Amino acid sequence: MEMNDYLVIYENSGPNWSAYVPNLPGCITTGRTVEECKKNIQEAITLFIETSQEVGKPVPPPTTQGEYVHIARTA
């Protein structure tokens, strides 16, 4: 089985968290906590890939990268 690492973006949107996968259009989810959101996005990615394969659509490869950029704050 081939393993891929997809970049997932997590955002705090008030009382909830949301997550999306830039390389998998429409692969999004929410959760009450970041832990719940992480569990939900894992399931969403799996379902996205399974559904794509079932209907004969190619699964986009993971090409997006990310990193934190550290910026000093001024008072």
C-alpha cells in the first residue's frame, strides 16, 4: 500500500475548529476541539480517496508544502 502525506490546514473559527486539505478539493471538516477535528479530517481524507477510486477519478498527489515563518513582534 502506497503511503502519502497530505498537508492539512487547521483553523480555529470561534468555538469550533475546521480543517481542509489543499490538494484534495472539497476535503474539509470541523470539530469542537482540535483533537476531534484531526480525527475527522483523517476520516475525510480516507473517504475522499476511496470515493475517487470507486468512481474512477485520479487522486491528486500531495504537492502542497507549508512551514511556519517566525517574525519578531514589536511592542
